Amino acid sequence: MIIILGVPGVGKSTVIKPLAEAKGYRMLNYGDMMFEIASKEFGVDHRDKIRALPKEKQFEIQEKVALVLAKEKGKVILDTHCSIQTPQGYLPGLPKKLLEKLPVTGLVYVTAPVEEIIDRRKKDFEATGRVRPTEPKAILEHEGVNRELLSAYAFFCGVPAMIIENRNGKLEEAREKVSAIL
Amino acid sequence: MIIILGVPGVGKSTVIKPLAEAKGYRMLNYGDMMFEIASKEFGVDHRDKIRALPKEKQFEIQEKVALVLAKEKGKVILDTHCSIQTPQGYLPGLPKKLLEKLPVTGLVYVTAPVEEIIDRRKKDFEATGRVRPTEPKAILEHEGVNRELLSAYAFFCGVPAMIIENRNGKLEEAREKVSAIL
Amino acid sequence: MIIILGVPGVGKSTVIKPLAEAKGYRMLNYGDMMFEIASKEFGVDHRDKIRALPKEKQFEIQEKVALVLAKEKGKVILDTHCSIQTPQGYLPGLPKKLLEKLPVTGLVYVTAPVEEIIDRRKKDFEATGRVRPTEPKAILEHEGVNRELLSAYAFFCGVPAMIIENRNGKLEEAREKVSAIL
């Protein structure tokens, strides 16, 4: 299992999806898996409402997703957050309790220059109405925490952590780099 | 248990104390708890002399503080160091062995622009005679190590890590942000 | 056991070797130990060919080195990589699985200004033909990952992490600083 990480709007799927499919990987999205269980078992009708559930229920859902992921045996790419910005701070997307259950073989962190992230988020807002922070300082802070967490994850699993820059006009370079781990 | 961290002189107590008291939290200071046990059991008469004890005794004291903290059940805020500057390097304030015993629910890291930290340390020296590094490079290095440790702590506990800037004249903003976790 | 870390070409041995010998430490090199076992058991005739072995064999060799290191009882300095640059990304030099077996008492990270690292690598190339990245951006990224890993190691072991700058013309200062941990 390869885990792909990066702040929202950095273009994780754009970089990895075509390659992953060509090489026979299945793409799993952690958020989708959370939502599937949340809707089935707690009647949640929108992804953003999972956070409104009591904490114990959220942990229960996480636990179930982890169990499903732990059993994955084929070539799988898991798309998730390095950390999630919450009003209580940066919540690690792969806390020890979850990470120790996953059969991880590599980590890929997608990054981009901060101006490009801002630009992509603005376009995403125009297209979908999705609101995300666009202040450079907030994005840099989030990037910093993510990089620190990436190293903690790599240490804990003993697997390589690849850092890929997804710059405008350099998509092919990014894809070539990521192909070394697939 | 919420743990509040930050370099000396950054203003941790100023930010959190009034809020904590208003919301019914008890404030615990790790250094005070170390000193209490050190003075009771080894006759140490000043906080700074704990470091002069043989390492095994220091570990024994830490062990006892951890046992007390592990039993805490109410709403508690623990005030401690993210890392301590020693002649041997940066010693993590919450090493794995300690952290795994604590019922942590959130981490709060207080930071400030480096010039303001220097300024506060100089004032603190004038008022109390307490000597702390005031070279920008040393403070930035310490801040960097602290932020990396903060992420390691968050990963290990699976709890959110909040980063709060305590700028001159922006105390109310800092307090408003921290109130989300209390 | 003290572990000394730093990017290739930063001058780890130059800083620590004379002091270590004067103070009765034995110097061990993780790469040498890997190669010794690889050559004895799998007929590998060059260090760089270890990476060409199947992954399971590499893990087997690591396992054996860890067993030897775990039994070390005297004053030992282990010279190894904080992370290794591989086509798959930054591979932690001291993953949890290895680190938890070692009797670590302190970590020393040697760093230097990026221009000086580049300069030393160029001279090293002229002298030995050894090729290493000389782009500032790549070196800074590697340094960043290493520092994050250093903090994760310190957290995990509960030992101090010393950061030493090995600047041109400041070797004595660096040695004086490191002597505090030996």
C-alpha cells in the first residue's frame, strides 16, 4: 500500500491517477471510506457532517475503515490527508493507532509553490463553491506541519517518503518521479 | 488533559490562564511537580539543581510525576516544555515513555515572532535576573525543533496540535483561538 | 551509544573522530557493518550493490546488524545516515524497528551552510569520483527531512538531540560543543 498525501488543492489525483491505473493499482480514498460507513451506520448524508458526530462515533468509524484497510492485499494507493485543519488544531491524518494497522510500503507527499496552491483553490472555489484557506501564511504553516508528520510516518513505518513538486507546466516531471515507487 | 507548550518567555500562561480558570480547568506545571518530588525525596532546594542530580534519580522523579499525571481525571491543563535546551542538546519534554502514560486530548503550542521573544526575555531578565538565550539564530533553532516535536507528539497521541501566535497587542485573538479547544 | 548523523559530505568524522578516540569511544559505521554481512553472506563485492539485493535480503542484513548493535555495551559512537536518498524517496536511517533495539543515550546531528556542503561534495568528487547532489534545493530538502527525523528519533528514545554546525574555519567550536555529550 502506497499512501499519497498533500494539502487540499495541490493536485494529488492529477499526479498519480493515470499512472496508478496504468500500473494496476486500485485507488482508495480515506474520506470516501469514512463517509460510506458514516452514511450506512449513522445516516450521515454529507461528508462534512461526519465531524458533527460525537467523537466516539467518529472513532468508531475510523476503527472500521482501518479494519477494512488492514485487510487490503493487492496493489493499493490510499489517498488521504497528512493532517486535517480543525478548529482544535492540526489533526494527524495517519495517527499511530491507525498507521500501525496499515501494510504501508511507501509514502508520497505532493507539494507545490504556495502561489500555485492559492490559485488552484480559487479556481476550485469558482467551479465547486468549496471554501479553503487562501492566505499564504496559513498554507505555509499547514505545509510545515504536514512535512513534519510525513517524517514521523516514515520513521514509524520504516518506509521511504517521496516529496513531489506539482508545479504548473511540470506535470510530466512529477509523474516521472512518482513512477519510481509504483 | 490539554498540554500547553512553547519556548520560555513566549507567554504561555498569559494566553491560557484566565480562560482555563474561567472554564474550570486545573493548571498543572510539570516543572513544579518535578521540584516538589525532588525537594521532598532528595532534599533539592532549587529547581535548577534537579539537573545536577544523577541521571537515574532524575528518571525516578520523572517516573513519579508521570504516575501522578496518569491518574488525573478532571479537566487539566499541563504546562511543560516542548524541549529543554541542555548542554547535551534538545531534550524532548514529552518523550514517548512519558507521553504514552498521559490521557492527552489536545496540544497547544504558543509561538511569537522572534524579536518579541527576545524582547520579553530581556524584560524578564531585568525583572527576575533569569538568563535565557537572546540570539535570534538560537531561538529559531529551538522553535524549529519544538515544532517538529509537536508533530511527533500529535502523531503519537492522535490528537490535534494547535499553533497559536502570541503577538504583542494581539492577546485577545490568541485567547479566542485557544478557546476552541477548552 | 551516541549516534552521529548528517548528510554526506558534511564532515561528521572530521568533527567527532579525534575526540571520540581520545575519550575511549569505539567508532562503528552502520554502512560498513551492513557491507560486512552482505559480503560474507550474499557475496556482495561493493557497498553500492547492497541496494540491488531483493528487499527481503536487505531487511535480513539490517536485522543482523541491529542484533550486533543491540549487544554493544561499551562506549560506542554509531555513524549512520539520518535518511538515505533513494529513487523511492527519503528512507529513514533509524526506523522505529531498528531504533527500538539500540541502547541510545544521545543523538548528534552535524550540519553546515548549504554552500559549504556543495563545496565539500565537489572536492570529494574530484578526489574520489563519488557523485552526490550539488543543487542547493535538493540539499535543503534533504536537510529538512533529516531535522524532522532527528526530532522523531529523540522523541522516541527520550534522549537529547544536539545540532552542530560544522562551518569552515570553526572546527574547534564544533568539537568543543560535541565534547559535552562524550
